[in-house]
Amino acid sequence: MIIAEFQDARAFWLMAPGCGELRRECLPLTGPDEVQVRTRYSAISRGTESQIFRGEMPPGQYAAMRAPFQDGEFPGPVKYGYCNVGVVEIGPQALLGKTVFCLYPHQDRYVVPTSAVTLMPPSIPAGRAVLAANLETALNVLWDAAPRLGDRITVIGAGVVGCLSAWLAGQLPGCHVQLLDIDPGKARIAESIGVRFTLPECAEGAQDVVIHASGAPAGLVTALSLAGFEATVVEASWFGAQSVPLPLGEDFHVKRLKIRSSQVSQIATAQRSRWNFSRRMATVMELLENPVLDGLISGESPFEDLPQALAELSRNPSGVLCHRIVY
């Protein structure tokens, strides 16, 4: 174990809705059960972070939506984020120089408990590992959806979580998966992950499982229309302060549909008695071995440009999947 000296770090802070900046802060000494990590990459969570950047968090959810290593309070100033990949500079000998994943905000160096980092297998490129948090979410979504072999499955919303959910579903034997989005340009990514792409007007109905991940109320309306008799619609979107009107007076009741929420902060119910967060993340590491996932990285920016990059992404998210930050 090597003990750290105090040194400066730079972190991204949302000062107020629509206004972010990089700020210097002093790192604490690294304790005997801690590591100091130098960040190589982080990633912007397009849906959640964009809504937080725009100030669209309901006050009643301030406590529930805290990130594991968040500083400050909503709506700001707040240091928020959870997709960080870096190299251990100080800590146990077994971790020195190793690449790790951590649910940490955008910051170039940080100190956390050793238990908070996940060692990355050498076979996984560090730049791909920023997808770990979203892939963990998608894995939990599939557990909540509980598809069976041969099911007809629709995933609505070809963002990162939607694409990862469709990719996982597409590996189930006999299942027919369609990835639905209003952007015809998303057909390319659907083809790369091995599932059928469809626009809303061309989608097949009578689906056994529908996963909604578009973040748009209209997407959930579409999900209900495509669900078959007694099917389950799994809601993976976070709507923030948006109201979500639904046509429950149509065939919601006659088809005996179910809407089920999925949220990554808890292990899915069916797995909860046997799984913990470490086991779930270990499974994510195995899944990240597949190079097809590199196609979900749609762009990148240097850390110094993060305030401008997040502002632009929150205004114009069209075509953006995972936007990677390079340190």
C-alpha cells in the first residue's frame, strides 16, 4: 500500500440548470482500504444527465436519484455521473496500474473505497468499458421483462439502453426481436447488433414482451398498442418532470396488459434472493467482451470540452448514442 499526498483534481460540476463548468478540488489522502484512480474515460448518460442538466428532475426525486459518489445537491451545484474508467495510481499492490470501472462522476482523479471499483479484464478495451453502467441497466431490464424462448419482443427507443436491451434479447434462442425508433438512421445500429429495425408505422403487433426505453411519452403509447393479450410492457425510461398521458380507455383493459417499471438501483425481483451487485457487475464484464458493442460509441470529446459537449447534447441529442469523454 502506498499512501497519497494531497493533490488537485478537476471535476465537472453542474452549477445551475443549463450551466456547467470544470472546477478544481483537493483530493483527500488515500487510506488503507482506498484507491486513487486516474480517469481515462467517462461517458455521458444521454437521457438522465441531459434531463438533470436541463433541470428536469422532480424535487420529490432528489434523494432517490443521487449517484453513488455525487457531491452537492439537485438542481445544483452538483457533481453527477456514473460511467468512469481509469487506472489505479495508488492502492493495493494487486491493483496498481490496473484498469478499473467505477460509478463515479466526471473527474480526472478521485479516491474511493477499494470495494467501489471493478477490475476490468485485459481483454476489454478501456474505451468500451464506459458502457458498463448502461449494460448493467439493460441486463436488469431483461430480468424484469423475463422473456421466454421463442417470444416476440419489441424494444422501443434505439438509445444506448434500448440497443443493449435489444442485443441481449436477440441472443435468446428462437426469439424474434424488433428494435423500434422514429429515426430511420438507427437501422444501421440495429443491423450491427443482429436485430430487426422498424419504424412505428411498420412494427409488428401482438408482441409477448415490449420494453420501452425511448424516454418519450409517445413511445409508451406505442408500447401499449403493440403488446399482445396479457403481455407485459417494461418501462425502462426515466421521464423526470414530464407528465405521461396514456390511452388507458382503449384496449389496455380488454387485453389485460401489465406495465412494469425497471430500475437498476435494485436487483430484479426474480434474481434478488441469489444475486448481489458484484455478481451482476461480473456478468456485465463477461458481456462486454463482445466487440460489436463498440458501435454504440457514437462520438467523443476531450474532458476540457465537457461543459460545451453536455450543453450541446442536451439541446440536440439526435443521432447520439454513448458520448465518450477522453482524459
